[in-house]
Amino acid sequence: MVKVLLAAVAALLLAAPAGAARRSQPALLLQMNHVRAEYGLAPLTLDRHLEEAARSHSREMLAGGVFQHGDFPTRMAQFGVAGHVAGENLAWGTGSRGSAPGIVLAWLASPEHRANLLRPGFRRVGIGDLVGSFQGYAGAHVVTADFAG
């Protein structure tokens, strides 16, 4: 019985379309690209190296209860991020302030974050959006968005 079940699972995996293993785009990326489209900008695409760097940084902030950029250039080098221009946006919040629209609205209200989000030269992004207890708030989203050209 177990062999039959394993064979059936293997057959399903082999028969799945090539794109089926891909994750759907995160809500935050969709919201970011919606805003970029409103300004006539090209969409951001997910980059594996940037994503690993962003997740690592969000994980560190969440674990340490700190909210800071840290050593951004070293982190980019550590994760093999290529490109001649890079930037980073951070956010954290609960409830609607931790939602994708809430985070993007906060970034748009800050000149520095807005500049990163709407920079035409940025084409790739990595997003680390982790949820946990942060600075006394349960269910907080701690977000790092790392951009590169």
C-alpha cells in the first residue's frame, strides 16, 4: 500500500506543469508593483539572492527585537547580491499597518523609502516578511525589502 501511494505521489510530481513548483507572488510584491505601475515604472521581479538577504535580516531583527538596517553592504556581499546599485526599506506593524497596503502606504509617506520604491533603476527585489512577537506586539510583520538594479 505504501509503495503504491509513493508511486502515485511521484507520478503526480512528475506530471505537474513546470511552473507548478513556483510560489505565488507575495502580497507585498503585488502591492509594490501596483504602485510602480501607477507611476509608469517597470515591475520588480523577485531575486533569490536579495530574497535570502532580506529574510535573513528580518529573522535577525525579529529574534533580536531590533529595528535597524545594520551593515547593509556586508549583507549584500555575504548573499552574493550582484549589481551596481542597491537599497533597502524596512517596516514593521500589526493589523492593517502590517498588511501589504499599510506597509506600502507608510513607505510612500517617507521620502527615503518612497525613493527606493519608485526608483526606475531598481528592477529586482527580495522580500523578507516574517511574523512573530516584536517589541511587545504579537503577530507583528517585520519586513525587509532589498532592491537592486
